Amino acid sequence: LEERSGKQYGDADATRSFRIILDHMRAASFFISSGIRPGNSEQGYVLRRLIRRSIREADKLGIKDAVLAEVAEGFGAAYADAYPFVQAAAETIREELEKEEVQFRKTLVHGMKELEKMGGAIDAFMLFTTYGFPVELTEEIAKERGIALDMSAVQEKMETHKNLSREGAAQKFAGGLADHAEQTVRYHTAHHLLLKALQVVLGPDVHQRGSNITSERLRIDFSYGQKMTDEQKREVERIVNEKIAEAIPVVRTDMKKEEAEKLGAEHEFGATYPETVSVYSVGPLDSAFSIEFCGGPHVANTSELGEGGKHFKILKEEASSAGIRRIKAVLE
């Protein structure tokens, strides 16, 4: 850490950051070697917070490239006799830390850039919903700068946002959801990723022509005139899994229909929409991977689709009717 940062142990601020990183990477090594993976709930979220705080401290030290895996590797090697199970999981620990650090450094760069623009009027809710910037990190930065945040108001907004994204649980959405169970909601978000990935691989003329989503799988009918090759299917899977791994926030925005159309938002063929519509984007609107007219509900972040080590997989691709193909896919 001294070498990478150019700072010396003994300097008050640097020493504090060094100690936080070392302590957190030791704990993260124990978590991962015990089979826990970064996630958005329970122990997985504790692990993710340890990693993210370490990245923030490394950034404060001026370290802009991935460094956590090296720190954890050093701990594992130094204490191999005392904790052989940690050393045995060294490769997995490295992979998980590298993946999380690459993903979160992107979020940190975008979030910090926006946070600096805010000056003393920091909007923790906007930073989270638009950039996936953790609320607890915003609170910590505000405290460092002597800025008071009304965290009860932030939490109230967060709860309202969560309810809005899952509103209408008693009705079936036009998107073809059979219910609003947690796994069905994940498949709904995966459906959005899949449609965009199909457009990337097969071309912009691909559009949704039907769908059905349950807690067991998703199904999409789309406009395409020929059978997909194995290579095309593998590339679609790769793109979807890449976006899941990137931990991108899923953002709901209400806007005028005309504005949504100008953004190129996907919408259901033949559907009639009101003047004000809900749009879900995978990522901020100005740099989104996917934008669709949609009533929801969706997960808050694409990483939720990969919880428990799950990956997106195409089970079947076949003809539905003339000029229409059908894909059935799962998260497993």
C-alpha cells in the first residue's frame, strides 16, 4: 500500500486508511473462504460494504487501480499456517475482490463526479437511484466534510422509491408478468437486459413481440427472420451476464411520452400509452445500457440477478411464427 500510494505508514490520515483496508481485507478473506459472496442482503451485503469502504480508502490514498486482491493475497500467505482454509481459497478470493473492485470503481468515479457538483447540497437519494452510489458512503463523505444530512428523510425517500418500483402488485403488467414474487421481478429485469443484448448481437431491427415471465423462467418473442447460431446465443448470454456483474442501478423515471420516444425507449408493439409514462433504464438515462417504457416492477440493481452465484442462460431458441423467434431463459 505504501508503494502504490506513495504515502508512509505513520502519517495520520494514511495510517488510518492503511489500517481500514488491511482490517477489512482480512475480514473479507474470511467471508469469501467461508462461501459468502458479495450481494445486496444479509452477510453478502456486509461483505460488499467491507470491500466498498476499502476501495474508498484506497481512492483517498490516491490509488486509482485495483489493489485489494493483492492485499488479501498478502494476508493469506502470511497467515497460511494459522488459517489454511483462507490460503486454500486464494484464487476465489482474488476473483471475487477483483470483480467487485472493477465494478465499484466505475460507480465511485461517476458518483464522486456528481457529488462534487453538489457542493454543500448533497442529495444521497439521487446519487443512489441514479448512479448506484451507496447511501452509507455518501453519509460518510458528508460527515468528513462537515455537511449534515437528514438521513431519516433519505430513508423515507428510499422506502417510497422501493414501493413505487413494486407498485401494482395486484395486477398483471403488460410486460407479461405472472406474479410479483422476488424471482419473477428478477426475471423481468433480465428480460430487459436480454432484449437489449439481442439488439446488440442481431441488430437494431430486433424488437419485442411478446413475453411471459414467471418465477421459474422468462420467455421473449422477438422479430428476427432466422435461427440464431450457437455463437450468437453465447454472445447474448455473455452480454447479459456482463451487465449483471457490472452491478448497474436500475432507474425508474416518469416523463412525457414524447421525451421517452426521443430517448429511443423500447415500447410494446401496438400498445397505447398515456401522455406521461414510466421508463426504466439500466443505468443513468444519459449513459443507459437499456431504456424501456415499463410499469415495473424491477430490482434496484442488476447485481441482484446474480445473487447466489446465478448466471443467465438461454435454454431454448426456436421459431414462434413467421419472422418471430422465441427464447426461453433462466437464472441458475
